[in-house]
Amino acid sequence: MSHEAVIVGGNRIPFAKAGGRYAEASNHDMLTAALDGLIARFGLSGQRVGEVAGGAVLKHARDFNLTREAVLSSALSPDTPACDLQQACGTSLEATVYIANKIRLGQIDSGIAAGVDSASDAPIAVSDPLRRILLKASAARSTKDRVAALARIRPSHLAPAAPSVREPRTGLSMGEHQALTTKSWGISREDQDALAAASHGNLAAAWDEGFFDDLVTPYQGVTKDALLRPDTSIEKLAALKAAFGGPDGTMTAGNSTALSDGAATVFLADAQWAKRHHLSALARVVDAEVAAVDHPSGADLLLAPVAAAGRLMARQGLSLDDFDLVEIHEAFASTVLATLAAWESEDYCRGVGLDGPIGTLDRKRLNVTGSSLAVGHPFAATGARIVPTLAKLLHRKGAGSRGLISVCAAGGLGVVAVLEAV
Amino acid sequence: MKRDTEVLSRPPRLAPAFARSLIPRSRGGSPRIPTRSAVIENLTQDRERLAAYDRLTGFTLRDDVPPTWLHVLTFPLHIHLLSDPESSIRLLGAVHVSNRMTLHRPVGADERLTLDVHLDALRPHARGALVDLIGQVRVDGEPVWDGVSTYLAQGVSVEGEPHAVERQLHEPSTPHSLWRLPVGLGRDYRSVSGDPNPIHTSRIAARVFGFPRPIIHGMWTHARALAAIEPRLPPTYTVDVAFTKPILLPATVGLTSTPTATGHAAAVTDRTGTKPHLLMSVVGEPPNK
Amino acid sequence: MAALERVFYSPAGQSLAKRAGVPQAQQLRRGRTWPSGPIVLAPLGSPTLVRDALIALGREFHHPVIDTPGETPPGYGARIGAIVVDATDVSTLDALEGLRAVLRPALRSVEASGRVIIVARPADGDWEAHAVARSLDGINRTVGKELRKGATANLVYVDKSASSADVQSTLDFLLQGRSAFVDGQSWYVGTSGTGPQPTDPPLEGRVIVVTGAARGIGASISRILSRDGATIVAVDIPAAGESLAAVANEVGGTALHLDVTAADAGERIAAHVAQRGLRLYGIVHNAGITRDKMLVNTDADRWSSVLQVNLAAQLRINEVLLKKGTAGGLQDGGRIVGIASTSGLAGNKGQTNYAASKAGVAGLVAAMAPDLAERGITVNAVAPGFIETDMTARIPFVQREVFRRTNSLAQGGSPDDVAETIGYLLDPASAGVSGQVIRVCGQNLVGA
């Protein structure tokens, strides 16, 4: 018996700037709020869902079972199992794939994929030497040993270690990595600013249209994505100073995503099960692929989705023209532009093992309701933001419409997925 | 030439040896180096220290040890020989200019090692004399690691024409990794390597040797760079390193690395990628049969 | 003010207030509870309507004690829970004496939160009969004011064509604690026609949209209707966010974020219902706002925003939901309930816009009811008086205390009282109740 995994809908809380309105909210709080909104939208209160898979990139040690704990705080039946899953910025797209695969295998009838991140409530750890001394002291068998261990603490050990968004292996931040890519692909400041302005414009129009009314549940008095600047323009963006790539860099705070807080969820179900439960499906999950690049050896960190997209399209026998809509996560404007350039590059595509270039995208099909530059990018939540958004857009275009999602992630990872409207 | 062998029961304590090695020697006569080998047999490796070494240099803690770790184990014998009254090469003013080591087979952290070090090839250089500290690590008589550290002894004159030293060229390129080296890194490395040279930890000592700030140990930089490319390396290889310019602490330096036809090339540079501090080349070797 | 309120409600303050003659609030009997004392049935003449209804409800009833002129006023000897007077045969002034004769002993004996219920016929026949029908209203209102300790009086005009089944849900509601804050009121019960079959619980499996469901009375409506078996579609503005989700999840319903004034609000409600494979049974137009100002200070914006939310939105949404063939539209035999207000019925200083909208709701239900009768759809409204909510908690204490006490029950109502009345109107068994505005005000002095 074959099973089809369909997206029934989604829910997220509006995304906010780090240190903003969600500054006091933890990952647990935000994930629970996003789940409760989803449960309310689809009448799942008290019900047992097959599985909830979710995660966060910046995680406290106490959140080792973050998703399960959020399920227990939510209105779902406490009998609902959950697992934590993490793939950097690809987390909740990967969680979507995980749930979809379980549905397709007939292991579960329904499931929720989720992601959350708080850059405001990021874990601060004690320094590594202090941690080791404390561990030794706690393992000591006698008071004397314990005192001796603790006596090794030095003032310099007491400086806290803040989490870093640097790549562990390269010591470069995402922005510094992307600056290398921006330079080597020759992405212009003008193109980046134009893409950022379009993102804000598209998102603002979608909010005005009420597009997000059944995708978002306001939280903590935030009713709209707080990073959105409907009045921004290419001119205003052009006035900003470079943030990455040195003084003559082209990447600014305006064409790079800001650190943000938020949570997002996707409700997936077996197509037949959804029908029996009178839940209308928006789109089915066709296929997905994950790729990685060797960025420690100098590969473009955030271009891994190119290989993933190429392999996925080859497997499915699809070309770029077969996609009505394309969602490319806007880690930076230049990430999107470099991705598009890489799609067109014979050399690059062959270099990552593809048969030839992926092709040229008609920009009218790209990120039509805005993306991370305007919405914000709570790392693990972005995939679960994009999936229901694209599913709804495709559904409106009509059955059979196809969409591609491309999400780059730290560690030189790239996750892509294909959805098709039902 | 059959060498005399001095077998040490345990690694010599470094601080006294180091202090002795600093004492200037009379300049009379032609330069001499000890001709005997210094050997330690059946050395047990300290796993806790190895873990600390791996953490500090970026290696993954495995059951097999990094080749640079084996160098660290032989280092006390270097000091021991250089502190010998027979030696006219002093550590004071000696600069580590290059290093070559070959891993003949993966070496386990549980294996008991025989370390064997001697000095050789004292030869003229434009700014003094070059000398090689030659080390070997054996397990049950089987050579598993060979290392050659070449030092420049400034102000020492050796008869003959200076050998032309091959200069590796560096092609500037933007680093794809940046390392932020804190000011206390020298102190941290001293605690795992045992190298007590204050030039790495004391601003005053550094000034004495003409550096405005402490410099990080060349062998830390070596190990850190090797650790960065370690996952790409074959199981057995020879790694050549040239220390082209000391790194003053604190510092932000860059790494570039590229695969080559026979292995891997890497450079530790300033953050712009133009001035190299260390140039490394790795060539795969057939493993011991 | 908060300090004053604390003092007033402290034991010392309350005892002082009692001696000063401030009426003390009785804890009202609420919910699906029956009177604790016996129910007395007093048929005037030989009508059977109420008797049959009580039998159908499974209620035992007792004979009334009759006050005979010239004799010592007799009593019941114990508290009675309720007296139900079947006055459906009363059409003459002389016959009103029968009413006096059963009420006089009963009023002495009725328990706390007891009930006086008069069932009569709507004005019909000769001039005297019309006068008598109206006299009953005067009697009812006065009895309501004379009753103490949370007991209430209400009058039901039952159409000649109506059967005992048609009056059951009304008697059920009035006798039970659900009608706690409905006092001194009268309304009409007609025939059910082709109404839906009654079920137990009454709203089992029925889908009901509640607008403004995120807090206060709306949340209460959702809970009460859910208790009675309804599947709730909780609607509120997007900004209500989390609290709407919380209400929907609590009642096991679904949430729909929607501004009711949006042009496509009706379509989106219908789509939400249809998408989930549901059939819409009822809608409660609870969403409402106030923008109070004296009329001399009321600008066009203040004026229209209140009218838009409180009245225009209902008109537009109803139109969509009532359009035949709309997927997710209101089914035949369905229910529409609006929220009027005593302010709308009586007028209230500083609330011209609000009164316009709320009086408009009363007018709207009166107009819609006959038009939708043939589809079995009923349209009614409730008109809350002073209800204890987050909104009224913001009224200054002294003013609030005055509002609370200017009704026959000497207290504010609870949101549940409004919700219970709405539940009664939504009951499939209430098919004969349409076009009515029922005040839930404890017989407030303000208003008609």
C-alpha cells in the first residue's frame, strides 16, 4: 500500500529581531506558541499526532528534549511522541522531510515538523577550562580533592563563552564566508540591494493581502514580522555601510539577514488519512535531497544546495522550467544571487558532479511573498516557514503546480525539496 | 657512522635542561655538536595530556595520535642534546626554520614508544649555521615516525659555502578560514608541550629577542594547520613545513589549503592572505608493510 | 480606587454595608442545575401545555397553594423551587385574580435563585384580551423586582399553534441555573416548523462559529457551547493571536484569525468550515468594539468603526453564509445569534455609535427572522446588561458598583450568563424562538 505525504498547513509566530519583543521568550515558549496556534488552526487539541520532529540551532543544555517538552506544554495529547533533530538552518526543512518520509513508509498517519531559534535567549556557557575544573571537582571523591580542583580556577576562566555563529572549522562567520563567495562570483551591490528591496516589497504586499492570516498566529503582541520594512527602497539600502567583506565589501546589514527570534511548524499527513479527517491538503512532498560542500577546503559555504537541487531534479526528471515557484532562503541577498549564478554555470555544476548547468530562473517565480531578508531568519525555523508558504502559493495556482525549496545551512550543507500542489 | 647511545630512563625535566641550554658557550674553536643519540625506551603516552594537546591544536581525539604529537614527545630530547656541554649550538638565538616528518604507519595512543634523537648536518648558512635535530619513533623496533627539525643558529659560523635554501613560494589568496589566537595561547601550549621558552609567554622575554610581543610556538601553528586538513590526508604521509615569519600574539591569521597532485598544500598567512607565516606541503607515503 | 474596593468588599465593609441597607448580592444558582425545592405548576383554568412540557422534561410538579379572599394567607410550609403559571387560557381581567391567588403564597415561599415563570398567549382577540396580555407583562416585571435572593420572574408568550414540545427548551432554560441573570423579561415562542431533531447534549456535533472568541464573553460562549457538545470555530482578529489559539484548543475547536470587517470575511468563514468537511449549524456574532465619546465629540471615524464591526460586518457575513449553495454556508435549520446591548435598547450617554449598532442588531434579527423561517433558521439576539468582564473591570469602582446594583439581582452578571442564554437560543429544541431579543441584565433599571 502506497502512502502520499501531504502538507495540510502550517503555523508560525511572527519573527522578531533578536533582543526585540521575544527577548524574554525561550525556545520552549516560542515553539509551544507556534504548536498551539497550529493545533488551534486544525482542531488537533487533545489529539495524538504521529510524531513531532523539531529542533533549534542555539540550544541550552536543559533543552535536550526541546520538542517533546514543547509537545507536553502544548494542547496536543501528551501521548504524542517527539524527537529533536538539527541540521543548522536546514533543521525544519529536514524535519519536514523526516516526517514526510515516515508518512510515506506508513509508519505514521500525521506529523508535525517544527523549528525554533532565539538569538536573544542564546545559551551562554562557562569557559572550557572552568567547565573542566568544575567537572573534575564534582567528580572528586574527597573534599581535599575537590578543593584542590577548585583551586585551579583562574580569573580568566570566569569570562563566559558566548555561542558563536562562526563555522567551527574555519573560524569565519557566515557573513565572512559569504563575502568570499560574493567576491569570487562578482555579485554586485546593486543586485543585492535590489533583491533585498524586492523581498521587503513582496512580504509587505503579502501581509497587506492577508496572505499570512492562516499561516501566522501573533505572539506576545507581535502581529507581523517585526523586521519587515515596507518603506525600504533600493536608494535607502544603497546608503548602508558594508558589514562584511572589508571596507569595499558589498554586503550590508540591509542585504544580509538579521539575527532573529521565532518559531514555525508544518502539519503533514497521509493523503488518505487527511481526507478521512476532512483536512484539505495544499501540496504533496514529492522528493528531497541534501548535499554538502567541503568548505574547510575552500568551497563556497552556502552553495551546497546547488548540487542538491541538480541531483534532485535529475532524479525526478525535472528541469527548472517545470517549477512554477522557487523559494531560495535569503541567508544573504548574495547567497541567492550566487545560487542563481551557479545554476547557470556549466563549470560550477559540472564541478559538483552534475551533468550540466541547472539553468536560468525567471525571477518572477522567485520568493514571491518575500523571504528571510524581510521576514527574518530564526535559524531552525526557516524551513518550516517556507514549506507551508510555498504549499499555499502552489495550491492557489492549482493542482499540479510545482515548487522548489532551496535552503543553505552552516557546515556547508544544503537542503532542497520539491512540492506539488494537490 | 655508528653513534653512541645515551639511554634515559625517563624524559629529562625540561626547565633545568632549558636553562642549561641558554648558557653561552665560549666561541673558541670550530662549532661542535653532540654526536651521540639520546634515547628513551618504552615510553607510555599520557592520554590526558594527549587530549589536552588535541583540544588546543584542533585535532580530533582518536586512538591514533597526530604526528606532531610524536614530535612533542621527542622535544625534551632535543633540549637535552642542545643543553649538552659538548654542543656549541645554543637554543638561545636558534630559530626553528623548517620541519619535516613522516608517519610510516598510524601510531596508537596505547603503544609504547622508543624515542631516538640526534643532531646532524651542521652546515653553513648566510646568517649562521643550520643544524638538523633528527628524531625517530619506533615501536618494537619498527620505525613508525621520522622527524627532522632544522634550526638556524645565528652567529655561528661553519666552514664552507652556504647551501642555497629553497624558498617555497606563496601565491596570495583570501583565506577560507580565520583563526583568532588569544594572547594566552603560548601559555596554554606550554602546558601541553612542555616547551618552557618564555619567548612564547612573556612580553619581556619576547622583547629580549627582538619581538614586540610573545610569539606562538611554530609547532602549535604546524599542528593547527595539519589538524585543519587532517580529514583530507592519507593515513601515512610526509609533511614539510617552512616557518617563514613568527606570529605575534594575539593575532588573527588565515588558512588557505588546496589539494595537490600528490597530496595537499596549505599556508598560514596574515588575515589578508598575502604574507605567509607557515607553508606546508603534505605528500602521501606508502604505509609500512 | 482599588483600596476603596478592597475595604468595601472586606468582611467589615460588607457588614457595614448591610446595616446601611445596601442590597447584598446573592450567589446565583447557575449552570444546568434545577431548583432544589419542588416545582409548583399552577394552571389557570384547564390548560395542558405547560403540564405536558414538564412531563416531557421529566420534572415532577406539585399543586399550587391558592390564596382565597377573606381567609388567612396560606403558605407552603417549606421553600418551593419554582412556580410555573400556565396562563395560556387567561384573556380576561377577572382571570387575572387567579394569577394573584397563586403568586401571593408562592412569592412568600420561593427559595433563593427560585423561579417564577408565567406562560401566556400573545395578545389576540378582543380589546380586553390585548389589555390582559400586556397586564401580564406588568405583573411579571413587578414580581421580578419584588423577588429577593436571586429569584427571578419571566414571562413567555407562547403562540396558539405551538405545541408543548415547542416550549420545552424555554422552560428547561428558565427553570435551570442557566437563566440566572435573565429577570423580568418576556419573549415569544412560536412553532418549530421543520426544525432539527433535538439531541443530547443539545449541540452534539454541531458546528458553531463564534466571533470575538479570544476573550471575555466570546471565550465564555465558546466554552459553554462546547460543554453542550458544539464544535467551535473560534474567530478573532489576527492580533488576538495566542489567546484565540488557547480558547480554541481548550474547547477542542479550531481557530480562524479573521477581521470580521474584511470584505471576504464571510467567504473565509465558509471556506474554513468547508475545508474541514464540516456543515455550519450556527454563528454567534459576538465580535464588538466600543469607541465611547459624547456625540458632540464623535468624528466620522469613531462612528463608522463601531458600526462596521458591530453591525455592518454581521450583515455582510450573514449574506454570504445564507447564500444557497455556499460550501460551508449556514445549513437549513441553522441558528444566527447577534449581541445587542441594554445600551442599544435604552440609549447610554457617550455611546451613540455603540447604541446605533446594538439597536441595529435588534432591528436586524426582527427583520431576518420571518424571512428565514421557511428554511428553519432562527435569528435572535441577546442584550447583556452589566457583565463582569476585563472590559467592565476598567470602569472606575464607584461607577461600576452603581452599574452592578441598579438591577433586581443587585449584582453584575457573569459572561457565562450571556453564553447560557445564547446556548438556549442555539438549542435545536428552540426552533420556535426566533426574532427575539433577550436581555441578560438582571432586570436592569436602564432600558425598556
